[in-house]
Amino acid sequence: MKPKTIDETIMKRLTTAHTNFSSSVNAQTRLKVIAESKPLIDAHKKCKEIWQALQVADYKKEGALNDAALGILMDKQGKNLMELLLVKNVEDILDLLDEDEDGFLNEDEQIMIFSTIKERMQMCSEELCKVHEYGLFKEIMKGIRLIEDDINTYQKIFRSRNQKKELSAYYEIGEQRLKKFLHDWDLKFEDFENDCQERMEKLQSIHTNQMQELNVELEKDTDIFKIKPKAIIKNLQIKERLIAVNERFGEAQIIRNELKQLEIQEQNRVENLILLEKDKQRSKLRNKQEKEIEFVMLKNRASYNKLLIQKEQERIKLDKQIKLHLNDITKSQNLASSLAEKLAKSRDELRRSKLKSKKVKVYLGEAKKLNIRGKSSEVLPRVMIAGNNSKVGVQSTIGASYGYRSVSPLKKSLHNITKFKIKSDYLNQDTPVNAPPDYLNNTSLSCKAGKIMQLYSKHNKPLPSISLLYDDKLILL
């Protein structure tokens, strides 16, 4: 009888069910992994259908899906979501994907739908590789890379919409700032005109009082006008007295008659001179008042021109600020887009490469141990040693989730998915007053844009402290 070779002995032992060094996998485990992987083979096509349904559910392109929109999504793609994400209703979707627990799915959480599916496919591909189903493993990996390309496209679409909203919001903020600027300056000019008018009315009142006081003074005392009478009248009066003393009454009467006419003429002349002097003083006061009014008007005109120059300078400064901040927002958006695209194209592939390197390192370590131990042993013992150190069997992703308790078994995988930070908190006007803004997070790509938007947008007034409502004796104020 021909003796059996070592290779024949090994093959015979590998076919038995009692060996602990066989590379075959339990049939039940294999069927379980294959059954779980079957719905994921054409997952990239189903993801495109889910994306189309997302566009229908978010027909307003608001970037947030509420319960009603998620209900529409479940009506259209409930079967695919059940197969790919293991969710049965809207509550399951929110429990799985709503990280901020606000009851809505924002842009980042909508992208997580496809990232979670891809992560599940990645886990299933690793299990397929363990059970030696390389054909399915190849198809799953091909689908994973197709979904990664689609995710990059989807995040670009979401980011583009969000950036358009940011620019539109900033344009509105710029218009509001410009409108507020013009309104404030209209109020300034109105106040300036009121001040000028009030100043002019006050000056006119002073001038009226001055004219009244001058008229009273002129009417009360006429001795202020020193007007010398004509010398002929004085000579005739002396001559009349001299003739009357010598009892020459006829000649004295003639002189008296002549004096009466001269006195009347002199009286009229003096009165005319007094009127002229009064008019002269009034005219002098009036000229002085007109100069004061002209000085005030020139001063007002200079102040008005100064305000115009100041307004123009501040307008130019405001236009530069608006333009500069718009450029800053655009630069920040472009930087965020480029970094997000680079992240979408490299992170998952690098993560797979790192995982492959770790596995290769482990396998090389096992091979090194086998070579060291096999120097003094035969082929059969080496095979038995390798079988004893290797672990055969896989753990289903649908089963226990590494001790993590949640409604969805895929919840644990959310820690490994790629996140793009598309959502902008400063575009939401209904955030709580005590919620920290997104730009306070230094890792946010929209940090600078967030500061600008938060700086000039309207804020809700913070809630007052409850302690301010009571005094020291806890009595309500």
C-alpha cells in the first residue's frame, strides 16, 4: 500500500468538521452576512432615488426637513430607507440622524443619510471579506466609491444653496444698514434744521425786543437829540427885548410876528431832524441785526456743509465695509467649499488605507510569529498553530452594536462618518436667545462669515435675570 503524503493528510484533515485550523466559515454565518449585504449591492442607485425624494420633500429649498417633509420622504422611499437605514417611521429617522435634537434634519443631517448608508456598506464589505465572498465585496466597494462621489456632489449642492442664502442675507443686511444710515442722517439733518430754525426764531425775538426798547427810549426822551437852533432866532429875540424895553412897541410887534414864523419853521426843522435821527438809529440797529442774522446764516451754512462732508465720508466708509465684508464672506465660502471637496475626496479613502495598513501589519506580525515557531516544526504543526491563533466568524452590523444602546443599530457608526459642516446657525432667526452662535466654535469653516452676519443681523434680546425682578426681601418689583 502506497503511503499518504503530507499534503494529502492536510487536505483530509481540513475537510473534517472537528478541526480548529480550517479557513472555512460557518454556513449560517455566511448566509447571514450575504443576506445583509444583498440590499446594499445596488445601494448607490437607491441613494439617487432617495436624493430625488429629498428634493421633492424640500420643495421650498429651505434646507430643513420637518415632520411633514420627512413623512413625504417616507411615503416615497420608505422601502429603501428600511432596507438601507433600518428605519420604519419618521421617529426612527429623527432618532438616528437628528444630532442637535431640534426636530428637523438640516443639510448636514440630510447628508448623513447617505454617509450612514455608505458606512454600513463599509462594515458589510469587511464582513464579506472575512467570509471570503470577494465577488460581493468587489461590488460593495464599487458602490461605496460611487456613493462617495454622489455625497460630494450633494454636499456641493447644499453648500451652494446655503452660500447663496448667506449672500442674499448679507445683501439684505447691507440694504438695511444703508437704509438705517440714510434714516439716521435724515434725522440728523432734520434736527439740525430744527435747531437752526429755533436759533433763528430766538434771534428774531431778541431783535424785536431790541427794536421795541429803542422805540420806547426814543419816544420817552427827546433830549438825547442835541440840535442847536439857528442864530438868527436868538438875535431877533434879544433885539425884541431891547426894543420892548425902550417902549418901541410897534417895532417889537413886527419882530414878534417875524419870530413866530421863524420859530414855526425852526420847530418843523427840529422835528424833522429828530425824526431823521430816530430813523437813523433804527436803521443802524436794523443793519446790526441784519449782520447778526447773516452771520448766523453763514454759521448754519458752514455747519450744514460740515454735516454733508461727514455724511459723505461715513457713506464711503460704510460702502467700503459692506464691500469688504462681502469679499470676506466670499473668500470664507470658497475656502469652505475647497476644504469640503478635499475632505470628501480624501478622508474616506485615507481611512480605508489606514485600516488596510493596520490589518497588513497584524497579518505580517502573525506570519513572522509563524516563521519563528516553524523553524523547528513540520508543516502540519505550523498549520495547526495558525488555525489556533486565527479567529473565524464575523459579527453582523444588524445585531448588537458594540454595547451601544439605541433605537437604531446604526447609531454607533455615526461617529465615523465624514461631516461637512454645511449648516449656518446665523441664517436661522428662531434660535434661542441663550444659544451660543456657531462662529464661537473655532473649528467652524464659516467662522469669519458667522462673525460678520451675527455682528450686523438683528438679535433677539436676551432674557432678563429672574433675580432682577425681586428686591432684597424677595418681593416682586
